[in-house]
Amino acid sequence: NMTTEEIQEQLQLRLADLEDEYASCEDEQLRTRIQERIEMTQGLIDDPEKLEELINNMPEGMPERKGECQKANFE
């Protein structure tokens, strides 16, 4: 299990990736979704209590989402 600080570090890395993706994206609808993810990620980084609550409520064995390709399946 990762600590809250380790998760925040991973979120910082993810945020940088999202910002890069946003900067290079030309599709307005996709940019809107990326912007929403940026705001959500930044919110978790800025609010450790909310992040802690999310961690504690996560079902055991829940796989972490990785990569943009998987996200496309949910949208």
C-alpha cells in the first residue's frame, strides 16, 4: 500500500501528463474532459483529507487505472 504522500507524488506526475496532453490536444470536446481530469487531480493533491477518504473507501484489490486507452472505454 502506498502512503498518502506517495499517492500525491503520483498524482503530481499524472497532473503533468494531463497538462501536456491538454496543451497538445486540438479537439475541443476532449480538451474539456482533460481539463475536468486536471481539476479533479489538482483537487485531490490540494485536499489530502479528501484523498485519504478516497483511499480508505477504495475496495480491496481494485486495479488502478493507467493510460489514456483505458479511459476511452469509460467515456
